Amino acid sequence: MSGGKTILNVESPKTQAIDSVKALLSWKGRAADPLPAFVEMSEGDNRLVLVLSNKKDCFYVVTARDCSCPARGWHPNQPCKHQRKYFPEVKATKPTAIIMERKPFRPFLEDEARPARAALSNPLYVDTTPDTSPAEVAYFERKGAAEFLPMEA
């Protein structure tokens, strides 16, 4: 922080313009011409590295947890090439797999279906709705088509 203003945010890094990094280098008393390939800042958990992009139009802010390069957005659970290079101790965070209990395969047997048939004899579960006749099906299909596609006058 400088005068109450955050210069570089470690938690959510943002790509920096060339001019801002040149100003930072001149403030630190380092040469900005030619542009360095990377600039290391701080140490420990707050360590970050400014890495010059391949097009040399910006600097990516790289920390152990995140990077502002576009590739990081494409593969959010994997470290990008900048993190692998400048923070080799960081490993990819893969989601933990859910291991389901496996049961041995058993083919369907007629005897296993009998308890289900017994449930149908319960009067609470009896289907009392009448079956739809073919004439009713045709009527509702025509009615739905007429509502969907009205006839032209």
C-alpha cells in the first residue's frame, strides 16, 4: 500500500500495463529499458512475480494461488505455465473423487419383483383415471395444433 492506495492486489491479480510497470521499476530504481522478462516482488506468502507477455504489451501478475493470464481462466483448477515456472512448489488442486459403493451384478429375477406386485394390491396406490381413447388423443392433438397454428382467413 502506498498512501492508502492498493498498487497490486495479491488475492485477485490483474494484468498490468507496460507504463505502470515502468513507473514501478523507476520508483524502485531499476532500469526499465529494455523491459525485463519478469520482476519478482516481496517474499514468502505475499511473493508475486510480474511476467512480460509474449506480445510484450502487458505484464501478468503471478502468485502462488492465481495468475492474471488468459490460460488461467481456461483451466481454473490447474496452475498455468507461469505458476509452474515461478512457483514450482504449487501443485494442481484436483476435485476429490466420490467413491461409490460397488455392488456385485445380479440379473433380474422374477422372485425379486413379487414384493413390488404386493404393493399394487394396496388400494391407496390404485390408478383410477380412465385410459385415454384414440379418439380423445386425436381430438387434443387437433386442438393443440389449431391453437399453435391458427388457420389463415
